[in-house]
Amino acid sequence: MLPAHLYKKKAFCLKQSIKSIEVFILFSDVKNELLHKQKRSFRTATVEMLQAEPILIDDEDDEQISLDDLNDQHIELLKNGRWVDVGHNKEEYLRSGGKIRIKKTFPYAFHCFLNELDDESFIMFVHHLNALSFSVYDIIYCHNQLLYHHGNKPMKGASVFIFDNTDSLCTVQHFFHRGDKQKDLFEFTVSTGERSFVSSIS
């Protein structure tokens, strides 16, 4: 069970998802292909009626989802056992009174981190995270030190990310160097005690 301060961080990360982020920073085709295969990339919700007004209840935490937060989000509706893309047509899925799923977006800082990595480091990071039974969409806390890197000025530092797959937690420390060469070292520590490293230089 997470401490209270991390639950607050989790809520912050979810609320920090920027509606227009998919058009603000576009991932490469290689990254998009791998992200498309990630588990737990959607959150599901049930459409209910309250005083003749539709509301959305998150299936994971039973909390109400603000309809205004979904204006620019990718929505799919469960029809005849299949998920059907309804785009941004809010009226269609509100009339359904059934199940919908919403494509998760990343917190801004984490999105920038993934985008900054070259394809080789990105693939290495995501594959190792998946091998530990975590998805990039399990992110609940992020501190991206690379946000303070501007221009071509050499910089080194460390970023910290925490993932929660409901069974365990994984803390990832990203040690990086940006200059003539790009160096990335990732240290993974799972709450079960498992610890591992992967690195790349380009």
C-alpha cells in the first residue's frame, strides 16, 4: 500500500495530464509503435445517470470523472463485446449508458522524458520495464531533471520515476549525461527487492 504522500503524487500525475499533449510533442514512429503495445494504456469507466444527468464513474477507484476533462481525449465505447472508437463525440458515448475507455495520457514531465530519449535508449528502457511486469502507463510519480537542460550545453544529472502495477512498485533512477555523447543509465529497483541496470551510449 502506498504512503499518503505518494497517493497525492499519483493524483497529481493523473491531473497533470495535458489534454493537448499528443499534438504538443509528437513521438517518433518507433516510439509510437512500442507505446501502442503497452498494457494498461486505457482507464475504463461506467456511464451512469444522476438526476437525469450523465456522469462517469472510474472503474478503478469509483471516483467521478469530470466530463470537461475528456473534451479532447480519445474515447472508445464497448459495443457488442468490442471497443469502438468514437473519437471525441461526447454525445454518442453519454447516450450509451454503458462502458467506455479513455486513452491515458502522460504527465508533461514524463512525456518530455520519453520524447528526449533517442530511439535506442527508449526501446531499452521500455523493454526492461516491461520485463519487470510494468508498463510506462503505470507511472505515478516523475521528476525529470532533463527539463532543466537547455540548448547544447553539456549537462549531467539524475531523474526519478515511480511505477505502480497494483502488485508492486518500481523506482527508476535515470542517470544521464548530455554533451558530445549521450549517455543513459537506468537503475530499476522493485519493491520485491529485485534490482537491475541497463545503459547505453550514443
